[in-house]
Amino acid sequence: MHEHAKLTRSAAFASIGVAVLLLGLKGWAAWSTGSTAMLGSLADTTLDLVASIATLLGVWIGAQPADDKHRFGHGKAEAIAAMFQIVLISISALAIASRAVEEFVAGSRVESAGSGIAVSGVAIALTLGLVAWQRHVVRRTGSIAIQTDSVHYQSDLLLNVAVIVALVLEHYAGLKGADPLFGLGIAGWLAWGAWQASQDVLDQLMDHEWPEEKKDRFLQVLAHHPDITGVHDMRTRTSGNRDFVQFHVWVDPEMTVREAHRVMDELEHRLAAEFPDTEILIHPDPEGLVDEAGAAGMDVLPPIRVALD
């Protein structure tokens, strides 16, 4: 857990540092070029900074251990930080689109495109380095806040390429209106990215069940224990970097409490080896006993898969 917190904080600090540097560079470029696409990129970087600060707060709070008032931990702070980012991205997209339409109607022209192209090139190089580190952190920790931040910065790569193309077409190729049109395209791209990123965040906030493939792997581990004959009422969810699962198992009705406790301990040990950072709650039932109605009372334990030579 300490290593997880250290990695997520490093990714958050890295994104803040990149955003601060790019904010200064793009502010100067937007002022010197008058480009709508560059202005859109500046607005996006401004929101990057705010969102990265929110990410830092989210991963810091999410890494705090469970306490008396938060018995399941603080993992959802990451999802809240990610949702805050999505709202900011959506607002940015609307503002850029409005500005692009205004500039297209007014027929404004880009000045001194060279500085804007140079700044966008620097932004691409810095963002590539940041995204590479964020991907490493996400692979190690599964942090949804860092993942959402990374999605945003990945969209920045395309955004900066679009700014360069817009400036070249508008200033050097003489295609009037290219700059605001690319600005409008950037706004659409940001809105689409926000929509895609929101799906994982909402799933976590709404305690969505695990993916079927993950649930199947979990049940296969259970199926290899000889002392249980069925599993039902299995419920799963994810909060930050922790998973939670609870379920009922059928055991021999003649089994003593001590024996049932031994079986539950063995199950928890096996599952912990395959699914670390997962909190597991098991309820033993006499074989065949079902108190739940509907699908919750159905046995979901699969047959053991036998490996073929």
C-alpha cells in the first residue's frame, strides 16, 4: 500500500510540473499568435493543472488507511477526483467550441505561427514522457484517478499535433478558417474523451460488478477447493485500488464450526494469493440451503477445468 501511494503521488506531482511549465509556454504562444487552436490548447492546459491538483488530493486521500468513520477505506476519493477532471474537460470543450465559432465568423487571422509551432513541439515531447510514466504507475497500481489524468494527457498529444497543423494551414498554406475549424475539432475530441473516461468512473462510484472474466477467474479458484459444493449470492465491487467481494458457500452440514472456520481460512488464503488487495467476506451455509430469492440463490460455482497434456 505504501508503494502504491508513493507511485500515485509521483505521477500526480509529475503532471502538475508539466502543466505549470506548459501553461507559461502556451500563454506566451497564444498571446503572440492570436491562434484559436493555441488558445484552446492553453485553456486545456489550465484545466490540466487544476485537474492534476485534484488528482493529487484524490490519490493522497485515497491512500489513507481505513478508520472508524470509513471502514471500507477512502478509495472512492480517487473516483471523485477523476469525475472532477471530467467536468473540467467538458467545460473546456464547450468554451473552446464557442471561441472557435466566434473566430470563424469574425474571420480572424493567425500571426507569428512559428512560436506556436515550437511551443506545441515542446509540449508533445513533455507530454510523451509524462504519459509513459503515468502508464507505468497505472499498470502497477490500477489507480483510476491517474488513469483518467493519463487519458486527458493522451488527448493533449493529438491536440498539440492539431495546433501545429492548424497553424501551418492557416499561416503558411493560406487556408483561411483552418485554425478555428481545428479548434472546433479539438473541442469535439475533448468532449469525446470526457465521455469515455466517465464510464469507468461511474462504474466505480455506482459499485459496478467486476468484469465477467475477472469473476470467472475468482470462481475457478473457489472451484478447486474440495470442501465446498456451491457458491451463491456473490457480490463484487471496486473502490480505488481495492476490490471487495462477498459470497455464500455450501459446505457439508455435518461439518463442525471449527472445521468450517478452517475451510474459510483456506479459501481466503488461496484467493489472497491470486487477488491481492481484495477484501473478502465469506458466509458458510449447509449444503443446499438457500435463503436468497432469484438469481442470488443460484449456484455459480463452475466445474473444475482440467488441464490437458
